[in-house]
Amino acid sequence: MNKAQLAELIDEEIKILGSKVMDCPWESEEFYKGWLAQTYYLIRHTTKFLALSAARIPVDDRANHYFMLHHIEEEANHDFMPLKDLENLGARPDQYRELPETEMIHQLQYYWIQFQHPLALCGYAFILEGAAKFFGPKLLERLEKTYGKKATVHLRVHAVVDQDHYDEGRKFLETLDDTACEAIARNLKQSTLLYQRMMERLAQEALQGKVRAAA
């Protein structure tokens, strides 16, 4: 797969995921709390993903190595944001079990980085940063109306403050060879599918009152 084909795929997958996300029952407090908990379970791995990817990039590929290292600092402590939002809603992550799809998403990243291609992680990043950029602002309006600004910090940072992350990623895309593009594309499609399944399970269980962990 070449850069142009990957760019087209990224746009398609962002629209698919964004549509799914916007259709979710965000006005259900249990759904939103469950999503914050799953988000915490995911992004507490982010700096580990980046560090592992940076370590596995060939020693003579300085540009990609330092690109990954640069983003470690940017993503540091981001897992505290969904925790604070949960706290302001009177909840804790340990009240919500980690869903199988959530586990599969972060396990998938470790697999791609360690056994396939260290830059495959970009597929996961593209889909999340892209969905935040193009769908996050509208979603933030809905959430702020329902839960207020004190319980929507995580989404505000990623949908408004960190908008440049996606644009940086698209510039980075122009530097990649076909082998990296193929690995990124495959991870992107798999990550999108799993994230959709995670949202579907959350929505279903919120409606059934089953989001919380068993006492």
C-alpha cells in the first residue's frame, strides 16, 4: 500500500468510526462513565506503546525514532484526565470492568509493534486522533450540556487543544515507505473494528444496567 492509498483509507475509517461514536447514547451517564473507564484502561498504555515503538525502530532511522520519543512527552499523564472526569461524576475506574474489546485493542498494539512493524502503532493513533479532530468538537458540545465542563476535560483536550496531533500525523505519513504504510493500514482497520465493538458493547450494557463491575 502506498501513501496515497493509506491517506484515503484513513479518511474512510475515521468517517466509519466517527459515525458510530456519534450514534452512541452519550446522554446516559452510565454509558459516559463506562467510556471514561475504558478510555483510562486504554490510554494508560500510550506512553508504553510509544516507548516500545521507539526502541524497536532501527538505530539508523533517527527521524522516526525521535518522532516517537517526542510524542511520549506530549502524551505523559493523559490517563489522569478521564480519571478526573470520572471523579467529578462521583465514580472510579475500578467500578467498571475492563471490557474484552478494550483488552484486545491494547493487546493488538503490542503485537503489531513487537512482531510486525514498530510504526504500525500509527494506525491506532490516526484513527483516534482523527475521530477526535473531526467529530470531537460536536460531541463535546453534547457532553458539556449534559455533564458540564468539569467532567469533560479529557475530550476537550483531545478534541480542541490537541487538534494539531492529527495534522502532524498526516505530515509524518508523507515520509513513510510502502511497507510501513501496509502495516499501519492493517492495524488501523483492526483497531477501528475493535473500537466500534467496544462502543457497541458499552451502549448495550448501559441500556441493560450492566456496565459496572460486579460488587
